Amino acid sequence: MTAPPRALQDRYPEGFARCFGCGRLNREGHLLKTVWESGEGVSRFTPRPEHLSVEGFVYGGLLASLVDCHSMATAAGHSMAGAGLEAGVDETPRFVTGRLEVDYLAPTPIGCELELRGRVVEASTRKAIVESTVTARGVVTARGRVVAVRIPESMQRA
Amino acid sequence: MTAPPRALQDRYPEGFARCFGCGRLNREGHLLKTVWESGEGVSRFTPRPEHLSVEGFVYGGLLASLVDCHSMATAAGHSMAGAGLEAGVDETPRFVTGRLEVDYLAPTPIGCELELRGRVVEASTRKAIVESTVTARGVVTARGRVVAVRIPESMQRA
């Protein structure tokens, strides 16, 4: 039996691992994990009971957060694949969000695991465009389109 | 001396006041408050130290959340003004997010109060488009454009 794949976020350099959405060193955050599977980023996340919009449904701002971090990891996974690096094993390059778009297609039920799947649809050396879906109980409830940019020097204090 | 204006979120009906971003009854959430000033929604929020992206800067997913709730309140404030109702006094109608767009123009520093200002740029009876800015220390660091929709019956369990 092989070990489950390690998440891309587990291999961010320590200085970039405090993100509220996905930093393994931010214990108060969401701790989102994304694995690389057949050219896609895949994340699974179960919202907490307090992550409500209205009774029964997940807060759209949380979904936007998940799409955001999921897309950064997917951009990183894609760039690693292109460079012959192994996602979850080699160090993960850090991207930041240039633009985030989320379409809310249907209310997302709370109380179940969500699956995010994302793919890079356009890429240059400096940036990537990632398209993603959020699925709950087999229904795609949101779609994201995110511009991911290699972290600029102005943000590299860490 | 007059009392400070009450927030739009303080007058959401009780069943719609549990939103993680802005519900007054969700004590684990962000408790964002938006007031109505001269045709604009205005929100002020100080991120917590853990709301990081990378060291020194605010998590973009949090900014998306703030833009989201701020825009719903702004859409409500605009519709109330059109109906001759008083924001923060009369009951606030509940809108939900159809589409969220955020452009991250510059890294947002952590450790200071953020100001969001939003305005409805297009409206029908059923929906509104809200454009907003996020300002930190006098610099606009993000812009939002959000489609707000009157809450559909399918979400009205409350």
C-alpha cells in the first residue's frame, strides 16, 4: 500500500506557510490541502457548522477563499509538472492572486464534504489562469476563474 | 450628540443574521458592519493577526469575503433608499451573491483598519451590481464588482 499523496501546501517554503486559507503553520486557518491528480488540482474541504450564509447553506465568502487557495496550488502544481518536479515532494512555488472570479450557480449545502477541481487553462512564465469547480453532493454549485501570479519581490519579506 | 448610525446588518431579519461574514448572531464570524452614507455603503474592518497571506499582508480570501458581505449590504441600502426606507432603522432586505469579482491591485498591509466603499452601478427589481474599493492606509488595494440577487425562495428556510 502506498502512502496518500502529500499536499502541495505541505511543501510551501516555511516563510510562505502561514496563509489563513491553506498555510500548514496557521492553525487558526482553514488548512486547505490540494493534491495533484492527472493534471488537475483536487481539494476536499468540509465547512464547519458556523460557515453559514443563511440556514442550511455555505457562506459564499468561504467558497471564494477555498477557490482562491485551491487555484494558487493548482497553478503551482501545473508549473511543477512543466518543470519535471513532483507535486507534494519537491518544494512548491508560491503564487498570489491577481484576480478572482466566482460564479455561484446554486446554493451550496452545509454539512457535507466539498470537492474542488481545477485546471490551468492558460499559462506564461509569470502567471496562470485557473478554472475550477466546487461540487457538493455531486452538484457543481460554484465555478471559479482565477489569475495566479508568481509572488512578486515586494511580498517576499519572509 | 446623535447616536452613530446603525449598521444595515443589524436590521437583517433574525433568520438571516447568521452569515459567517456579517451575521450579528454568528459570534464566530467576521461580524462585518456596513453603514449607509450619502448613497454609498461604507464598512470598516481590522483583520486579525492570523488573517495572513504571507508575512505582513492580508489574506486575499478574507478580502473577497469582506467585499462579498459589504456588497450585499450596499445592494440592500440602495434598494431601501429607492423605497424611501431608512438604512439601519427599517428592516434590511437580504440579497445573496450571484457573482463575485475581485481585482487585487496591491498587497494589503495587515495591522491597520480597512475601509470598504461601495456603490450600486446598475439595478433592477431582482438584482444589483455593486462596485467597491478596499482601502488600506489611503491606498486602494483591491476592487470588487459583485452581482447581488434578492434571496431566492429556495434559500429561505429560515
